[in-house]
Amino acid sequence: MLREKDQKAVLCRGVGSVKRAMKEVVSQSLRYAVMMGTNELPLLKQSRILVKDMSSREQKEVSIDDFVHSYQSYPCLLGQPSRLQK
């Protein structure tokens, strides 16, 4: 969905735990992480996502449209690839 709107994205798949995934985000020097696990599915149904700013360590819910138009860095999508592709 992000790539359809010309937003650059990196998919971290098969990383296991969230802690390990966050290390992957840091190792790639990514600015934002979009949390996309089972716990975030209710947010997706509302067209919202959970975004973590890796520089400030703050995380907040934002609409997908706001994210696509406001964030200019490379997000890292976290979660189960099969669920992300739907």
C-alpha cells in the first residue's frame, strides 16, 4: 500500500521478536518503524498504523494517509509478511 503511493518502504520479515526487529531497524539506520503485527490489526481496519520514531523513541497512531504524506524517511514494516500482503 505504501509503495503504491510512492512511499519507500523496507520489509523486515522473519526477524522473530519485536526487540530483534528493532535492532534490525537500528542497524539499517531507518528513521521510522511501522509496527504491523497481530496486535495492530484492529488499527489497520480503521486505516491507522502505529509509527515509532527511532530518533526520539516516541510512538503514536497515525492515519495511513497522514503517514504517506508526512513521513519522508524509510519506514521499516514489522510483522508477519503473509498478513502484510493482504
